[in-house]
Amino acid sequence: MSEERFIDLETRLAHQDQLMHELNNVVTEQQAKLMQLEELCRALIDRVKAVGDGGPEGDPAHEIPPHY
């Protein structure tokens, strides 16, 4: 194998290694964002269910009349 070809292969390997690390970082960041969004969706679903079930916010019997 010629020295020129060997250098070319090493260069390509270095570029691929760097790209792999960059892609891994992107995937890791996306996974963290996905987990945050899932948690937010769960919280929103719970909040909507609480309002829909007639929780304290939506029950007129527990509201203070405006003149108080």
C-alpha cells in the first residue's frame, strides 16, 4: 500500500470519527428534548383532565362572588 493511499485512508477515518461524535451529540440532545416534551405533555394532559373533571378551578360553587 502506498504512503499516499495510507494517508488518505487515515484522513477519511479521522473525518468519519469526528462526524460520528457530532452525530452522537445531536442524537443525545434530541433525546433530552424529547424527554422534556413528553413530560410537558403528561403535565398538560393531567391539567386538562383536572379542569375537565370539575376540579376547584372549574366548580362555580367554590367561587367567591364578585362583590366580596
